[in-house]
Amino acid sequence: MASLFRDLTLGHSRRESTPLKPPPKPSQLSIMPSKPTITTTDLGSPLGQLGTQLTDSDLRSTAYEIFVAVCRTSSGKALTYTPNSSISDSPTNHSPNSPALQRSLTSAAASKMKKALGLKSPGSGSKKSPGSGSSSGSGQGKVRRALTVGELMRTQMRISEAVDSRIRRALLRIAAGQVGRRIESVVLPLELLQQLKLSDFTDQQEYEVWQKRTMKVLEAGLLLHPHVPLDKSNPTSQRLRQIIHGAMDRPIETGKNNESMQVLRSAVMSLASRSDGSISEICHWADGIPLNLRLYEMLLQACFDVNDETSIIDEIDELLEHIKKTWTILGMNQMLHNLCFTWVLFHRFVATGQAETDLLDAADGQLAEVAIDAKTTKDPQYSKILSSILSSILGWAEKRLLAYHDTFDNGNVDTMQGIVSLGVSAAKILVEDISNEYRRKRKGEVDVVRTRIDTYIRSSLRTAFAQRMEKADSSWRASKNQPNSLPVLAILAKDVGELAINEKQVFSPILKRWHPFSAGVAVATLHACYGNEIKQFISGIVELTPDAVQVLRAADKLEKDLVQIAVEDSVDSDDGGKAIIREMPPYEAEAAIVDLVKAWIRARLDRLKEWVDRNLQQEVWNPQANQEGYAPSAVEVLRIVDETLDAYFQLPILMHPALLPDLMTGLDKCLQYYATKAKSGCGSRNTYVPTMPALTRCTMESKFAWKKKEKSANTQKRNSQVATMNGDSSFGVPQFCVRINTLHRIRSELDVLEKRIITHLRNSESARAEDFSNGLAKKFELTPAACIEGVQQLSEAVAYKIVFHDLSHVFWDGLYVGEPSSSRIEPFVQEVERNLLIISNIIHERVRTRVVTDIMRASFDGFLLVLLAGGPSRAFMHQDSQIIEDDFKSLKDLFWANGDGLPTELIDKFSTTVRSILPLLRTDTESLVERYRRVTLEAYGSSARSKPPLPPTSGQWNPTDPNTLLRMLCYRNDEAASRYLKKTYNLPKKL
């Protein structure tokens, strides 16, 4: 057995026998550029704490001792290697470019494991793995021997040749003393304590440090983390604890026959030999968790190039083959190996600054093996380790993924895919294979991966949104005193929109691998975040301000952009994206703008109506108040309307065309209200026309006796009808003319306003052709009709006021009263002419003809009323017809004015009725009676033959109208008419 140990030293090649040389001095070492080195990470070890002060260096040394022990009996392949590590003890410094390194090696050429894991070879150039191929050097030219696996492992684990030599000497001594024993039945630290003496070390201090480390290993393996649970009251454990603690203060004597050593050996072997029911030859001194896992972790870390911390050596296949020989001592198996190797790959990726995505991908690939293992075993110990490692990986990944906008950008987004894959794989194993709660549910109810990605997206975007809020607030504070500065929420909306686009372009393509609607979830989250802010903002708005409109417009644009992204992302979903859209309840920003604009419109219209009421109450309608002859209030109300329209189109909104009808309707009603108030109280035609007197009959003898009395009674009656007009100077003829001019002015200005509205619409930001091509909603509908009706009413009112009120003393009370020849129409014509001059100086030329025409019509109506309903004070004889016809001709000539007045056609049109009645004055009484009988018989039939009924008064005079003929007879001053009326109707001679 001793010869076996001697012949088969650790990995020694039978093909090469060149002895190892001491390492170069520090000055001789090549200074090699390196990739990122291992740094402190925020990862705690998921393998567990040892509870003793064993450093990584201590664990590495112990792991190497175990490795050497288990591998001494197996030779490894010879590997070419030039030691260039600062911890190498080789005496010769050969350049890595030496021709001796140009030997082709199968291990360097192709590693099956590296290919399987997708790992690249160590860095190019001067960076070479310890066992890699060769390149030309600086001329040293000395042939180097092949390097054994043992030498490779020593270099990788940073063990000096002196330490390695000491370990191998100790192992030879152990083998010589325990021939036939398998290495897994040996408590290696115990044997090393006994075999190595002070003389094997360079000095006392080194020896004491080594001894203390070895005692700590025994404490960790047998007392702190035993493979078989230890009873606290076990006397052996208490005795061993005392020995170890004593050794910490003073080194113990470790000779073979030393009493203290015998006590130590007895205690150690007693504890290490306790069996858990498995093979009894195995000593359980290093296979307790977590010590065994930490030691194995040290061995696996040797797979990384000592000169390139991010690369795995090409000889990993052979190295792992030897590392796995430690399983019997460390209690490892393939599943635990897969798990530990996953952790080592992942930890190295993190510890080297996350620079090499190959390591991340390798860890992810190895985790796929772990996932298979997790489904095939129910070992609670394995599950506990699995949960710890996966929780650590997941925790680290989620720390970055829950705020991936802070972690990743365009520069390192490639890393994100690997981290996401690793994180969701870990989460899936944790939930599906470890969680009891998950097992109780049907697997179809929980989509672990999609749920995790959903969580990452929502969490990260909420964090990013909060950061954008702070940024927007800072931007606003920095620019709030500058002109045209944007409100905070408008800035935020722009930033959120950019965030959504960046999400869609950069992150969603990666996350879509695990979540088909990742972009939709992202924008739904942003929509909700911004929605909380905008809804609070909307609830606090009390009036339409530029800032409010800017914010609401920005919110509306943002919402449309977010919804568009969601729709595009969900186009292939089963529900067409309805689920995502349901997560995005509308901001109602546009509706809020509409409400604010409508409130703005209502406020403006209310103020305008109040202004109209106040100013019309004070308006005196004075012709001298304005050179144009219309009311100052009209000028002002039109100015306010124009300013309101200008202000409306200056509102920073996009729905000018949509809300314009509301404004137009309101302005239209205000102007209609003004027109209505402008004519209010002025009366109408019927206000001034006297009451039709009852039919009566007078005699020539009596008419002068009662004429004066009747005149007084009639005058009093008429005055009572128009008494409301007499005490108010605002209802004089000049004031009527100003009112008419005012309504005409408003009517004329409406066309100007409508054209200006079309211009505003064309210049509007949201203008569309149909918005101003269809002019119905841009026109005033009520006001034009109100103005036309008002002008008509006022024109008729002033006409009939002049004729029947202002000139009643020369017309109604004087014309043809008594003898027609002595009370003719000349005084009335003169007064009318005087009023026409007043009107022509005030009234606008566009409505002058209308007013003069109404005065003419009122004069003609009055003239007929005198002839047919002038009361008992008027009586006409047959020969008076010529006087009356001449007077009517004078009246017509007044309005013709020798061709300067009204057109002849217009005069003829309105004088038709008078001209049809005047011939009745020439007709003799008998013919009138006969005509009356005939038309009565035609109207009432044969029943009217003996005594025709009194025909009703229609006021529509006509030579064929029974009432008109009867009235002509009533005012005929002769015996024949008196007899007929007396006999037929017995009419009274007095009223």
C-alpha cells in the first residue's frame, strides 16, 4: 500500500518525469492584464454559516487536503502548463509563449461540459488557462513538461508547492501506517495532526496557525454540523469541545503515543464513526451540512481560471472527474453537485461584476438540471438546501428585476434576459416543487412564471414612475418662474410617455418570452400610476386655466398612446386585449376639459345676461348718444360677444368645433334676450289702434249737440289706452327709431361675427374641413328672427303711435268731425310730414323705407277707420265723396313726395283697400241698400230676406263685405239710409 501511494502521487503522469521546479520570484512573474476580479457581493451564502471562524482560505486549504487524499491513488492526464500565478512555487519562470506550450491537448481543444454550458474559452492574447495550449515566447526556448491534474488543481486553488509537498508527505505517512484502509474511512484532519510536526513547517507560527485551523475543521465537522445529529449531553462531544477550545489557547502535543493525542483520537473516532444506517466504513467528519457544501464550493471554484476570474478552464471535464472523487468523504451526490455548481456559477457571475453573460447562461443551464432533480427526489435535506440556494438566487435576481429600470439600460440589457430566466426558473422550482401550498392547488390555477414576470413589470414601473414624479417636480420647480413653463403633471405625462416607449422597445421584447402581453401589463401599470395623480388633479379643478388644460391635454394624449401600445401588444390574445383594456379605466381627461369649457361658457353667458339686464335698464335710447343712431349698449354687447368668441378660440383645447354649438347657442340666446328687451314696453300696432265703436245712427239735427261731449268721452278713453306711454321719454318717436336702428345693427353684425367664427375655425389646431363647411352650428339662429320681428314690431308700433296717439288731435279727434268740408286732412298731412322728417334724420337708411311704409299703412288704416268706424260724430253725404277722394290723394302724395318718397307700386299696394272703398261714397243710398241686401242674402241665405242679422265686424274692409256696406249706410247722412236702418235694425242715434 505504501508503494501504491509512492508510485501514484497526486495525478503524476507516467509519460513525463521532469521534476517540478520552485516558483519564480515575484520579480520574475509576468504581470498579466486581467478581467474583472472577484469583489464583495450582497449575496449571503445560502449554504449556511459554519459557526466557527473558518475563513474561505481555511476552507480552501481543507478542501485541497481532501482532494489530494482522494486523488492520490488515481492518475490524471498530463497537462501542459507554465505556472504564472503569483502563488506558484515553481522555481523557473517560463514565458507562457514558450514553444513548449504549443503542444495540442484534447482537454484544451474541446471541453464537452463547456460546450454543453455554452461557455467560452479563457480570454485570448496573453491570458491562458493554466493547462491551455501554447504560443511563441520571448526566446527562452526550454521545453516544459506536461502538467498533471494535481498540479493544475494546486495552482487553481492557490496552494504553494511547499504546502502541497507537506500534504503529500503526510499522506504517505498515513498510508504507511494504515495499509488497506480506504480514504473515506480515515478522519483526515486527525491523521494530519498526528503526522505533521513542527519540523514540517517553516516556523512555529505557521504550525500553530495550521493546527488551529485543523482543530476548527474537526469542531465544525463533528460538533457544530455533524452528519448524524448529536445529543447535547454526549460526554464525548463535551470532551472534544474542551480539547479543541484548549488548543485555541495552547497548541497540543500530537505525537503518536502522546496522551493528549490519544484522548483526542478517541473522542474524534467515537463521534466520526457514528452511523446513520449507511455504510459503516465511512467516517462522518466532513459530510455534515453545511460544512461539506462549503468545502465542495471551494473545490468547484477551482474550475475558474486563476488568471481570468470570469472564465472556466478548458480542462474542467478532467478536473471535475477528480473533484467528484471527494463525494464519498463529503457525502455529495450528483444532485447536490448540480445544485452547488449552479450556485458557484451564479455567484462567480455576480462577484465578477456581472460582466460575463456566459456565466449567467451557464448557471441558467445548470439550473435546468436542478429542476429535473427537484422533481425526482423528496429528500427533505436536499429540499432545504435547494430552497436556500434558490431563494438566494431569486432574492438577488428580484432585487434587480423588481426595479429593472434602475438595473438595466441599452448598455447591459442583454444581461437582463439571463437574470430573468434564472429568476423565473428559481421561482418555478421553489413554487412547483417545494411549496406545499402549490401542491394543494391544481397546477392549472397558477402560472408561476407569468405571475412573476407580471410582478416584476408592475413593481419596476411603479418605481420608475415614482422616480419620474420626483424628476418632474424638480423640473417644474426649476422652471416655474420662467415664461411658458409646463405644469408638473404635464411634464410627468411626457416623461411617462417616453418611459412607455422605452419599455416597449427595450424591455418588452425580452419579457415577452415569458409573458406574451408584457407591454400591455407595463402600460396598464403606468396608466394606473398616472391615473391616480390625474384623478386627484381633476377633482381639485374649480375653473378652466391654461395650466389645467395643458395637464388634461397631456393626460389625454398619454392615455391614447398607452392604450395604443396595449392594443398592439394584445392583438394576438384570446380576448383581443379586453382584459388589459379593462385595467385601464379612462381618465376622462377630455370629458373634464369639456366640463370645464362648458362651465367657462356658462360663466361667460351668465355675466353677459346680467350685463344686458343692467345696461338695458339704464339705456335712454337717446339719438344723440351715438352718431350712428343706435344704442351704446348695442355696441358694448356686440363687443362682449366678439371678445367672448376670441377668448373661446384662444382656449388651449382641441374641441373648439365640438363645443362651439354650446357657446353659439348661449350667445344667440343672450342677443335674442337683448332684442326682446329692446322692444319691451314699446307696445305694438294694437296698442295704439282705438277701440272700434259700436254701430249707431245719428241725425243731422242732433250731431252737433252731442259732438263735443262725444269727443271728450272718446279722448278720455283713448288716453287711458296709451297712458303708459305718456310718462316715459324713452318711448318717443326718436327713441323708437334708435331701438329700430339698434336691432338692425345687431342683425347686420351677426354676419360679421359668423364669418369671424369660420376664420377662427380654420385657424384652430383641431380644424377639419367638415367643421367649417357645415355652417349650421356656427350661425345665430334665434337672434336674426328676434331682430327682424323686433324691427317689424317697433316699426308698426311707431307708425300707429304717430297716427293714432301723437296725431290723434288732428286725425282721430278732428278729421271729418262735423262737416267734412270744414275738417279736412291737411293738418294731419302736415303733422305726418313733420314726423317723417324727424324719422328720416334718425332712422338707418336700410330700415327707413320699412318705417315710412308702416306709417303710410297706419295712415291708410286710420283713414278707413274714420270713414267706417269713426263714431256718431261723423256723417257723410253723397256729395262729400269728392272731398274725401281729394284728401286721400293728398295723403298718398305725401308719401310719394313727387317721386322722392315711396315707390308708386308700394303706395298702390297698400292703398288698394282704400281705393276699393271710396267708390261706395259716390254710390246712392238705394244702390247701397240693394247691394247690402244682396250680399247679406248670399251670406246668410233666405232667412235674411225679411230681416237680415247684424253682420260681425271683422275689421277687414271690403266693398262686398256686409259689415263694410252696413257701416257705409250707418254713416250716410240722408233719409233713405235712416229709414232702412230704423226699420231693419232700429239702431240708436247715440252711443
